[in-house]
Amino acid sequence: MPTARGAIRAASAVVASLLATAWLPASGAGVAVGPPAPAVMDRIRNHQAALVLFQFSAVVDGKQTAGLRGADSNMQLRFYVARLEALDAPKQVTPAAPSEAAGNAGWRYLVLSPGTYYLLVMPPGVEQNPPAVAYDTGSGRYGRLTHYEFKPARGGFYSPELRAFVFRDSRPADFQELQGFWFQVPGDAQLVYLGSATVACKGGRGLFGSLIDNCGDYALTLDAQGGRDAAASLLPGLDFTPLALVPYGKPRAGVSVPQVSALAVTLRASSGLASAFTGAELTPSLTIFGTDKVLVLFNLLSTGGRALGRAAEEQRAEQRAADIQACIDRLAETITAAPPAAEFASVLAAGSAGVAGQDAGHRLAVSVPILRLRQSGQPQNLALELGMEVRLEDAQSGRLDYYSLLLYAPDVPSQNPHTRLSPLYTQIVSERAPTHPTAEWCGGGGPALLRAEIAAGLQHIAAQVTLDLETPRR
């Protein structure tokens, strides 16, 4: 376990790195143009990876802004991708363009290994003040602000970690959560076409230039023939597979299950019990904008102080987890014979009265990658955090028709969401897990409390899965 001195050394290294680069001009990565390199194409043809093709564009006051040469990054789209099998951190990526003309029309591609992925695309307006897009810690979601107000920060603060504005205590009434998406890259695919999406925005004026007033929702289309023609023209010679983007936590369009309790359930490897204490939280930036050397030095010292503070907070969280590890180990023993994933199958089966046989068209695959007691409020208060990965698969083809990581948990901590097990791709059920003092969890009644909370979480998750899958989506 890292020591406090080690944490200080790590933070000091951050400051040293900042000092070394403080006087260099900032630069951003551009969009690569052209087909993948020959070595990458060989991997694609050998089914070690696939080219994922899509078209995303923003239209501001009737003018498309998806061009490759746009100088205003505030007007461009931001792409974040995470591999869901590994529950990876959503990382910002810059998709390549097949050609200059195609790139100016919004065509982009990524090269990805087979698997299931989460995609978040932020519309324009993230970098301006007041923001048109911001992050809300209470819901663990980015959202768009639908009504423009010339009010700095709109009641939030700027986070240098996210390069976005954050609402921590309360969010504006016009905050609308951004829709994330999931998509599948089959193991036998060479080129996967996800479809097209357009977001329409209204521009406005600020003190220092053009701003985004507000943006609407993405309009999704899947023109399989148009995608096939584009792929044949831009990236010829690859087998074409159209698999549309799907709103996260929803099944594919046209897919519904008449009776979820009649589905066969396959269990996958799950996580053991752990603990999670809140470490470094998102805080306002103390940066003062300007080029004077005194201001630059102040900003460096401020950043260094923040790094030291964050390192200390993470150290305290690790120590608190170590302090109750013996309790966690004892509690884990009480659920060894009845793991939550197996219990979930029983919860679903309990609703199968009157159902004859099983639904042979689909099957469910479930696992529990998140099972821990999480700090809720003060460090001595903990609540169960139970996350269940649910996959609906076509029984014949193996095609994935639904994916969600459903979470029964307390309130979301005010932390960076671009981490592993990100709240961005969890579907939090409506009922929040209650908080109990550590003494209750670690006392004589702890095992019974844990079993009761797991049972409650499974019931709420099963209800949400049933709602998601038994409601037809057009």
C-alpha cells in the first residue's frame, strides 16, 4: 500500500512535469485522414479487429460543423469509448476519416477488437462559459442545457480534469441527460456499420464570440444500403455488417421479450465482496487565465496543491478500506454458497407462474462485476453497491440484443466519471440502497443485513430488466 510520503512524491512528480511543460504552446490531436495502415488492414481481414464505420455530425443554425479543419474546438463533437466486457474507463478518442471529403461530411471510423462497447458523443458547447453541455455528479451523467442563460457557469464550476463544467450540489431545471449508446463488434466481422446521427444546435452570442445556445437530441438512422455504398467506395474489400447503435440500457429496435421470466439464464464469472471509500472528489479550478509569468506560477502552485490534496484523499480512502478488510472477508464467507448471480436466476424464475416452457428465441447471460460496501456520506456509513451485467443474446446467431450494467446503490459520489466502473454506463435503478453504520455491517447482524440488501437489490434490478425487455421499442 502506498505511504503518505509516496503519495507526496507522486504529486510532486506531477508538479515537476507541469513546470517542465509550462512554457510550451498547447497543441491538440488532429483527425487522421485515409484508410488504416496495411498492418491494421491485415488484422481486420484476419478477424483480429474490425473497422467500425459511422457518420456523426452537428448542425449549428443550419450549417454543418463536422469538418476536419474547424478551428473552434467548442463547435466540434467529443467522442468517448469504453469496452464494456472489461468495464473500462470511457476514454476520449479521435475517430479517423476515410477521406477528406467523407470526413467533411461527418464520416468517421475506429478500429476495435471484437466485444461490446459504450459510446458517448458530446454535442458542441462543452468548452464555453456559460456551458451548453455539463456534467451532473448527482446522476453520473453529462447533459445538455436546453435554455440559454448568460450566467457564468450556470451555478456550477469548471473542472480541469473533465475539461467541462460540473454541477455538484444542484443542477439547473433545464438539464437534460445525454443519451449514451452501446454497440457490438462481432468476432467474425470485418466492417461494422453503426449508422448515422445528427444533432441540431442553435447558436448565440457571448462577450467573446459565438456560443452554442442549445442542442437537441441525436436523430439516428440506419441506411444499410447507403452505408454499404459508402463502405464500398471508401474502404473496399471488407465484409459489411450493419449493426445499428442502440441507446444504452435499451434493447435493439424491434426486439422485445414476451416473458422475461421464461428466458434461460447463463451465469458468468462474478466479483467478490469489496469495499469502496470516497477519495478525491471533483472540485472547482483555481486557475487564473492570463499569460503573465506571475499568473503562470500561481496556476502551477495551485495545480500542485490540488495534486497533493488529491493524493492525500486517495491515501485516506485506501487506509479506510484496509481497516475494514477483515470485516469484508467475514461477510464474503456468508454469501459463498448463494452468490448473487445465481440468486438472480431464482428471482426471475419466481415470476414464471403460468408460463409454459422457456422462450427459445433469446437467452440471458448475467454476472455481478460490482459487489461492495460503498461509503455513503460520512466514512463510517456504508451502503450496498450491487452492479449486475445483463446481456440478452439471440439464441441462434449469438447477436447481442440488449446490454446494461444495472446498479442498486446509494447516491453517486462526486468523482471523475472517466474511470473504470464508470457511472456513465451504469443504469441506476430508481430505489436507492439505504445507508447503515459500519458497526452494523461488521456486527453480529451483518451477514443477515448483507443478505437482505442483496435480495432487495436483485428484486429492483429484475424489475428494471423486465421493464426494459417486455416493453417493445420501435
